[in-house]
Amino acid sequence: MPYDEAVQRLLDGFVASLPSVVPLRALWLHGSLALGDYQVGRSDLDLIAVLDGPIEDADGLQAFHRSIEAAHPLASGLHCSYLRVDQLADASLLHPTWAHREYFERPVTAVTRRELLLGNLSIYGPAPSSLLPATTDAELAAFIRQDLETFWYPAARAWKRWWADVWVDGGIVTVARAGVTLADGRLITKREALELLPSLGAPTALVADIHARRYGAAQGEPLRGLPAVASRRNPVARVRRGLRARRFVRSTIDGLLSSPS
């Protein structure tokens, strides 16, 4: 798929240098890059590095990521998990990951695995379809239901975090996408989720707010029928927005989890 020139420079530099840091077998794209909804400066750059062996120098890998961030304005959004090729089949394992400017371990989820195979995009080495086992619809649905029940539903109790854009955006869009996947196994983009949300009863001001920050006037036409976006600098408005987002997320999860598996 074509990329913005700045994104292409970042990816080129990353893939040119990474084999000197880790035993790289392949480098794959997922998330909005794989689904065709990447927005420059707004979306994360989600990568999976497949390795022929273990990471020998974790400190060196972290220093490498910091150097990339220092050299490229977009690199703060570059997230990469590192999987050994002999561990690709086990979705329960935790893998070294650089994301949000931190180094930690996390699993490569069923959603990510499905995105990898849907996009089948490699910028180094063999494509995902040649190495990665398929994720079944049942595995995908089980992960989504667990994520809604154990992460998003409890998260909606912590009201202060919902003042932040990242929680409003993530929660509202996640439940819309989850509903589609649980219904028919499809993964939809964030743009498709925003188009769907008004029909699910989401407050139109919330949908307009998310759409404006993700796409903006320069990124595409506003969604038809949505109101103008109120100022997000008003703390009272932010609290009200957070309350509406939490309420919608919790009520939607209640409906999704009460439906048959």
C-alpha cells in the first residue's frame, strides 16, 4: 500500500537498521496500516518483528528505538512486538514490545493475528500468510468477549481517565468494532466504526469529536448529520463527554455480553 513520504522514510530506516540489532526473519504491518485506515500523525505505526532467535541485548534494542524516535518526528507512534518464529503458534505467550515509548511484554492478540493475515503485508522477509497460523472465528470472538469483560467494562468504572481523549476514542470505537466482529467475524476500520456508531445510539457529539480529531477537515469529509464539535478545552464539557462515553461503553458491553456466544 502507498504511504506518506515521511512514513516511508521512517519505515525504510527502521527496516534497514533493525537486522543489526535483532535476528530478524520478517517485519509485518498490522492495525490501521494493514486495514487501510492509517492517518499520518494520528495513527500508530503497528509492527510485528519475527525473529530467528531470542533478543540478546534488550538494552541495545531499547536504545535503538529511542534513537529512531529522536531522528523521526513520527516515530513516537511506532510500536513493535518481537516474536520468535518458533513461538508464532502460541497466542498466550507474552512478547517483548516497544510501545508508547516504553519496553514491556504483551501478547499478540487474536485481533492482531487476524489483522496480520487480512493485510498480509511484509516490509521485510516472508509475508504473514507463510508463517502465521490462522485465527478461527471462535478464537477471535472468545478474545473479544474476554477483552470487553475483563478490560473495558472495569475501565469504565474509573471515571477520571475518561476525561482523556485516548479513553473516549478507544472505548467508543472498540465497542462498535467488537459488535461487528462478534456478529459476523469481520474486522472493520475505525472509520467504518464511526460511520456505524450513530445507528448504535452513540451520542452524535461524541462521534463528531472523535471523527474530527482522527480525520479532520484535511483528512476527509465530516460524517453527514453530525453536529459541530464543542471545545474540548472546557473542563466541564470534558467531564460531561467522559460521562456520556462511559455510559455508552458500559451499556453496549452489557448488550454484547448478554448475547449468545
